[in-house]
Amino acid sequence: MGRSPELRRALRLTQDRLAVQVRLEDVAREVGLAPRSLARRFEETGMTWRATLRWMRMLRAIEELAAGDASVTTVALTVGYTPLSAFNAAFRELTGRTPTQYRTSFPP
């Protein structure tokens, strides 16, 4: 999490908007900081805002895929990836498997 209230709020706002095109500039405005100031606050997390957004999206995708209800395409859209290929590449980079391979690793 973060120490500053602005960073904590920015993290919550980012988490709440995974499915939409969320921008650092918009989040910064909502928490009352300049984008550059918010970017510096993200240094508290050890990651950039963009890396944090990607991490949040992938964690949500892992949760959705483990639940097994939605299609991979639906999961990709739910976490803000419109090209399925970008979702597959990001997922593979994080987990070493495709979303389908990950899902099939769970017993029925």
C-alpha cells in the first residue's frame, strides 16, 4: 500500500477502474496532485503507476480465471485489455503460461 493518503486513494481508484482506459493524469487530478507528483508517490510502492496497473490487472485476471466461469476473452475485457493478444502476452510474461494453460491447470 502506500504511506500517503493520496497514494492510497490513487491505488483504490486504479483498482476500481481496471476495465476502463484509466490514465495517470485522470487519477492524479482526482486525488489532487499533478501527474508528476503522483508518479513520485508511486515510488513508495517500488513500481511505477503503469507497472502497478498492469500488476493489478493480472492479479484480477488470475482470480477470474481460477473461478473458471468467464471466457478468456471476457476476462481480458474485464481487466482492461482490448486486444486479446496483448492480454495473452502480458499474462504469459507474468505466469509463464497462457491464460488457457493457467485455467486448465485447475482440476475440474
